[in-house]
Amino acid sequence: MPIVTAKEILIEAADGKYAVGAFNITNLIQMEAVVEAAIDKKAPLIIQTSVAPSKFLGRDVLVAIYKTLAESAPIPICLHLDHCQEVEYCKQCADAGYTNIMIDASKQNFEENIRQTKEVADYCHAIEGISVEGELGTVSGVEDQVKVAEDETALANPTQAVEFVKMTGIDIFAPAIGTAHGVYKTKNPKVDFERLGKINQLINSDGIKTPLVIHGGTGLPEDYVKRLVDMGGAKFNVSTDLKYTLIDTTYNYITENRDQYNPGKVDSAVKDAIRKLIGKWIDMLGCAGKT
């Protein structure tokens, strides 16, 4: 399958009323597991890296591994840089071969958010083969280096959302609607479904032009997930689930096999657990069999 941008697979998702899973990975084992699960399910896939693991592992290394896996896979796969607040690092990752870039200037004022987001969008579009995600409003919680307190959050204004998308030229759009990064503190998080639906109607009523993104997938009840997809969510970000699965599986394996010193067995246990987790998400998002 060809290497793809996020926009390519998300327009199909929005038209088909399903969502594509965008899974944050922190190492090769997770990346392989995510790809294997998507291949098993015949599902399109977005691999995400936040800024911290991108810098730690090396953007060129991640792109090389991504291309090796994607070029031999029978499914379309995108490599996405998530929540980058640095315009220059966005450009560096675009140059390295990421196929979707998220510039997160959502904590800036509206005008500065537009300016930074447009700068990144213009740069990536000039290269070609790269789509760009922008965010309006702020999502609470912690996503690697990005921390937003609950009292700092603001939901996206639908009217401003239309202007933001038009002025920046972004390809996919993440409006803040009450979802949160990390683990939800309640079984019934306050998510503004109607706000998402209104934004989708204003932007995409005449055909899907700018697919919408849902941040903070981990811990949402299944009925919330499906309703968000019905209201227009085409890209669904999942990060914390993968981190917990990685650490818990590693801890449990070492605890139960304290006399063994075979790292490969730990890696195999982690890969199996991640693969099962991703399979469940793919089924929930309705993207199985969509390649």
C-alpha cells in the first residue's frame, strides 16, 4: 500500500461514518504491534508520536521504521506528529518524512494560533504529501510534554472554528469539546456532543472538506465513542491506553517470571497485549475491513 496522509484516509472515514484509530507509540515494539493489529483487521491506520519520543528516538529513525513497515503492509498507514507546539520542529518532521503534522498553538490567543498554524500548513503543503492538523480550544490533562489544567481549558467556538479552518488552510481539525488527555476521573465525562455536531455541520455540510479529530480517547465509554463518530469524529486519538498496557504488561511479566532474563519474552508479551488492545479499538471505531 502507498504511504498516505491523514486527510486521504479520513475523508473516506468521514464519508463512511467510521473513524480511524490514531495510536501514540513510544517504541518499535508498540509500532509493530499497532501495524500488525491493523493488518489483521484490514483497517486503515495512523501511527502517532508525540514530540518527546520523537526527539528521544530520533525523527529520522522513526520515519525509516515507519516507511519500512508501511511500504510492505497491505493497508494505508500515516505517520503523525502529535501536539507539537514548536513551529520549527513541525517543519523538521515534515522534512524528515512524517505524513501528517499537528501544530498545537491552542494555548495562544486566536490570532496567534491562526498565524502559527497557517505557517506550518503553508510549509507542509509546499512540500506536498503532508496534511496538517490544527486545534482550537484546549484539551485538559497531560499528553507527554503538553499539560493543560482543567481551569485552563476552553471549548471550541463553532463560529470561530469555521474562521480558523478557513484562515489556516488546515486539512483536519481538532475542536476542543470536553474530552481530556490521560484517565478520566469520572465514568460520565462531560463531552459536548452537540458542539461537535454543530462544528461538523458548519464545516462539512456541503461534503467532507476538513475531517474532525477527537483527542482523549482513553477511558471514554463505548457509547460515547460511537456517538462521537456519529457526530463527525473521523480521527480518534488513543495514547494513555498504550502506555498503561506497555508498563502494566512489563511489570506483570517480570513479577511472574522473576528468575528469567530474556528481554525478548518481555517484548513478546507487550506486543501481544498491545495488539489485542488495538484490535478492540479498531472494532469500536468501525474501521475494520475498510481498506
